[in-house]
Amino acid sequence: MIDTRQKLIETAESLFADQGYSSVSLRQIIAEAGVNLASVHYHFGSKEELLDAVIAPKAQSVNKERLARLALVQPGSDGRPPIRALLDAFLMPMADAAERHPGFVKLMGRIHAEGLLPQIAAKHFAPVAVPFFAALRKAVPHLSEAELSWRLHFMVGAIAFAMAQTPMLGLADDANYHVRIARLATFLTGAFEAPVANPEVNQ
């Protein structure tokens, strides 16, 4: 039998994914879960803590797999880690998680739409940011810090859109997450390898 804490987590995930974090109240979660008011305060001090409990287990699993894959990336003959290998190490664990938990993808899409993704990423995905960005820095020495920061910014947006949206204009098939992410990795590899359009910007 599912325990009260897990019931609250699963109910919150479903409601947050369907209606958005901001639109869902603790009372709504309690009513949907069929538990009493005291239980949510016993297990979680706030709605924010409940959201953290929804995200943390899946984030930790993705982080662990990302770091394991990153450790296997070997430098090429030029001494630099291959960009595609780094992107695969970062992106493919996310595709694995998405296939296992499609409702979580919908939730993260809501989080992104509500502007909460930066704080969620800082809280739950920071452990992989430092080693991944350090490895990517070695892979793209032709980019300044400012240019690399912009391309990382664009990458975050592309990831969120690729994971949460159906292809636009009806021009593409609605591929599964592994195919979708493989396409995204190809796209981003070209983006990071590309020269700076205006060298004066790369200062």
C-alpha cells in the first residue's frame, strides 16, 4: 500500500504537470490525495518543499548517470574532449528518464513556462554543471567566456523546447525521446563548433 508521503508526491507531480505549480494549492493536493491537512505539514513544510521532493529523486538519478558517462569521455588526438561525446553524456540520461517518466517531462515543461527552471536547475542539477561546463570549456577554446555563455543559454532553451513540445508546423514526426535527443545533440554539436559570426563580439 502506498504511504502518505509518496501519495502526496505523486498527486503533486500530476497536478503540477497538468495545471502548473503556481495554479495548484496545497489544499487541492491534499483533497486529491485524500489525506488530512496535518500530513502535508508533517512530511513537507511548504509547497516548495513538496516540489523539491517531486523533483529530487529523478534529478539525482539523472545527475548520477551524467557524471558516470562524463567520466568515460576520453580526449581526442588534439587533447580536447569531443563535443558530441560531452553532449551525449549530458543529454542521453535525460532521455532515459523521460522514457521512464513521461509525466515528469510535462512537469518540467510547466516549470520552464512559469520561469522557475533557473532556480530548480540551480538547486537540483548543479552537481553536474561545474564538471560538464569545465569539460565543454576545454572542447571549445575558440569561444570566449561570453560567447560560450550565450551558447549554453541557447542550449538550455533548445533542451526545454525539444523535451516539452511537439514538432512545429507538422513538418517532423513526433519521435520518441531518444531519437529526439539524438537529433538535438547533432544540432548542438554544430552550434558549439561554429565559428563566431562577428569576431568583434568574441571579446
